[in-house]
Amino acid sequence: MSEITEKCKDFTPKDQFIAYIDILGYEMHMKKHGAGELAQALDKIIMGVASFPAFPTIDSKSRSKFKVFSDNILICSETNWYEVLLHVQYIQQYLLAAGIFSRGCMLYGELYFDDNFVCGQGIIDAHRLESEVAIFPRIIVDESFIVKMEPSIPDFYETALQAESSRQRMDFSQVKLKDNWVEIFELFKKDFDGMFFFNYMVLLEATDSTSQEEKESIFAERLIHHRNIIKQNLINNVNNKRILQKYQWCQNHHNEFCRQHGYHNLTIE
């Protein structure tokens, strides 16, 4: 019976919004903590992310899927780019809280995904973008993802405006969205090489605090934590040029963000 079912199963890859995340320093963390302890820590992070109140539910309606294997995390959805984006947001945020940097990409491509295996051109393209283009601890946004999400942005933006009436309205009728990434909630940033990446630093801002003073205090604490992780990695990898350049990128990103937000005393010199 199972043989008949397997023969009838459709293995055709589907077009998907894909996020592919690689945990940096996996080998170093495993040597330091051991495979069992590292697996337990990562499981705690993933479960913590999944239990977050605003974390998107994986359901059949949006046909979203989520898988962790070794030092990689794969998220995809046939219909909902925003769910994929939320996954990336919370995973990167929780990893950073644990002192772990990540690298990856978001793209749109063909993928077959079930409980047993993943295959398709999408995973090949994702691995190439992550290892050859992203390079630094950033999650880049490929043109294919931008093109497919762009038509739905005006409606999404209008919905967000209803929850934040003070935000200035943007006219989408004349200008392509990708020419205005920085203005869209600061979620995306254009890097020195022309690639857009997910601006994870904006996630450090406290949004659920009761007072402005509390928000600023939490924000500063998170910036200090971020600064200290980078500084330690700069010291640890001073003799390894390949790895050092990755944390020098983090240093530049951190310093630019601190200066833009008035935290000049928290830069890394």
C-alpha cells in the first residue's frame, strides 16, 4: 500500500518564497560546548522563537514549511512572503541574543519540501547566494524575492499605517519599491556592494515597553550586548583574516547604526 502511495505522490517542485540561514561559527561552538550541548542550545533557541506570541503559525493555508538541519535553517512558503520575513526576523534576533551570528539569503525559487527531504533549484541557488554572495553576517534579499513581493507591498503598507498613524505616507504609484527600501520601516538596507540585506539592528529597539525611558534603556543594553559580542569575535579572530573580515563588517554596521541613532559612545573603535 505504501508503495502505491509513494508512486502517486507528486514530487514536482513548487515556486516558493525561501529563506536560508546558516549559523556562523558552528564548528567553533561545537568544539567549545560539545555536540550535545550545542544541539540543546539551538533547540532552545528555535523553540523560544516558535513560542513567541507574534511568531507565524505554520499552517496549510499559506503552505509554509520550516526545517533545521545541522547548521542550516530553511523556511519557505508558497504564498506568504511576510511569514518568511517574520521567521527570519525572530530567528536572527534570538540567535543574536545568544551571541550567535548568522548569514543567509531570501529568494524566490522552485523547491520540493516534505518531512523527509528537500530538493530543487531553489536550494541550490540559496546555498550559492549564502556562501558566495552574502559572505558577511547578513541575510541578503535577492532580486527574485523583491520582484515577487513588490506587488503586494502597497496593501501591506496601508495596513501597517493604520496601526501607526504618525508614519508619513508613501506614494507607490511612481517609484518602484526597491528604490526606496530604506524608507520601508528600515527593515532593508543597501550595502556597499549594492546588495540589499535584512537590517537586523532595528530589531534591537524595544517596542513593547511602557515608557520612553524604559525603551531607551533596553535599546542601549541590547546595543552594548551586540557591541561586546563583536569585540570578542574581533579579538578571537585577529589572526584569521577570512573570519576577521566578517566581524569587521559587523563592526562597521554597528558603528553606522549607533551614530545614526545618537549612541556615539557605544561605537567600536
